[in-house]
Amino acid sequence: SGAIPRRRPRPVATTSAPPTTYHVQSGDTLTDIAKRFHTSIAAIAAVNQIADPDHLAQGQALVMPPPSAARIDLKVMEAGVVTTVGLTLVGAQPSELVTFVVTLPDGTTYTGSPHAASSDGTVTATYAAELGLGTYAVSATGTAGTDLQTAFHLDPPG
């Protein structure tokens, strides 16, 4: 048996897709846009240097960050006085314990109990409360390094 010949590593050409630009349409929210492009509100705001995520202009050009493998999807369901918010985190480690913290528009926070991720890394939680109008921030922190943020905005009905 002889020595294994060494080969010089060849440079690998990498190509990346050009950035995607999205033009804000009437009625768009950053929450909707983030869901559509599988990224986070925070990532869109950071790339585009958006100081106030509640104020988008129709026709505004937004550069979309690359999709995130891990994300928080949320669904707001109205039910009279009580609003139910369903949170689904995708991309956690299997069996990782994830805690959601919701920051209300007035700055107060609600911390939920830890939820264990399923074998595919999904965590679901549902919260029901009397929620007022404004922007709510949601963070998810896990025991295996998951750390995500998103936000949603409740507008007056109509």
C-alpha cells in the first residue's frame, strides 16, 4: 500500500441569486410580505433600514433578504372581544424547548410556558387574550439555540 496522492483543492465557483426586490402594494403589511418571502419582519427591516415597520408606502421598493430556514408563522383569528393568535415556529431542533415572549404595544410582556419541538422541528402555541390595536413583537428562544423574532399589527376592523 502506498501513500494517497494529494490533490490541490480546486476553487469552487459559487453563484448567488441576485437580490429580489418587492414593490409594496396597497394594503400590504410587513407581516404579510415576510410570510410571502419566508423571512422575518426584522430581516426585511434591517436590509431596508426601515425605522418604523408600521409605515410602508405604496410602490416602495423593498430588497428581500434570503429566505430563512427557521421562521415564526402566525395567524391572528378574531373571535369577538378575545383575539386568538396561533404561533408556529419552523426550524427548531427536535425536542428543543422553545419559549415564546409576546411584547404588547404598551411594552408589557407575556411569557408563555416552554413548548417542545416535534421530531420535524415544529413548535405550535395558541394564545387568546383581549388584544388592543397596535404592533405586537413575538420572540422565540429555545434551549438548543433557536432565537427568532417577528411582529404583527392589529388594525381597526373595516
